[in-house]
Amino acid sequence: MTAPREIRADHDATTITLYQAYAPAIATAAVAAGRFVPPFSRGRMTWIKPSFRWLMHRSNWARKPGQERILAVRITREGWETALGRAVLTTADPAAVATAAVHVQWDPERSLSGAALNHYSIQVGIGRTVIDALVDDWTVDITDLTPRVRRIAELVRAGRGTQAARLLPPERPYPLAPEVAKRLGMS
């Protein structure tokens, strides 16, 4: 049984994969450079998500304007944990949220069809004071998953959910120090 709030992600001993949806110009430049470069903006918060299905719901399977390309961004676990260590829940005291370098919110996880599930997925907002570290130090690899996303979406629309599920990136529980998990509302 899945915990109500649990980070599920594709991760290994040193990295974690996060997903983001972008306009083609941003995605094309990032994939070509292997890191985020202009027109990506370092001047605004960027939200990173370890849940592939949640991002598919949010981007309508890469069909929303400005979210037509889906990137898998592999970052260091050290960077991920640094971000979470600086995070404040968006439901916290407004003054704390206003000054936080990193925001965390929990949204209902989604099924392949987009239905809300009874457990939550983490969304992490990286603010302007931390974004340089994300871009310059933590990012290991950027892969364009858009063709795979389109194939999965075709299978879902055709009622072939079992086949679609086989193409999903693997996600398993991500271990966190108990004090961080507690602060992020996971326990």
C-alpha cells in the first residue's frame, strides 16, 4: 500500500529523475546543450516533479500550450536533498513561504487516465536563489521524453492501458531522513 504522502521516483545511488514540461524552444535548447540555457529563465521559480503521471496530467500529455515537450531531468541526489532540506510547505505560515528558497506542495497522484488517486505526489518549486545550483551543479542529464509520452498517450486513448503502463518510467519510494520527511508533512 502506498503511503498518503510518499516521494516515488526513478532514482539510483547518486541521481534522481525529475520531469518538466516546456515550450519547444526551451526544450530544444536544453536537450542540445545537455543543461538549461536561454531561453530558459533563471529569474523565476521552476517546478520539478518526480511523478511522471502527475506531470502528464498537468501537461495534458504534452498537449497544453507551452508544455508540448516533456523533459526527464536527472539531477544529483545530493542536490535534490539539499533542495528538500531548504524547502517550506506551501501550506506553512505565509511569511515563511514568502521568504523560502524552495517550496513544496503535495497534489493528488494521478492514474494513467488522469483520475485523482488517494495518495499524494510532491512538487518542488526551486526559487531564484537556488536555481543556479540546479542548472549549473545538480543537473547531470536532460532527455527529451516527448516521443515516448506521445506513444503512451496514444495507447491510453486507445484503451490499451496495460501496454501504456509498460512504457512508464520506473518509480519507487525515495528514502528521506525522518526529520526531513516529518518537516515535509510525510509522517
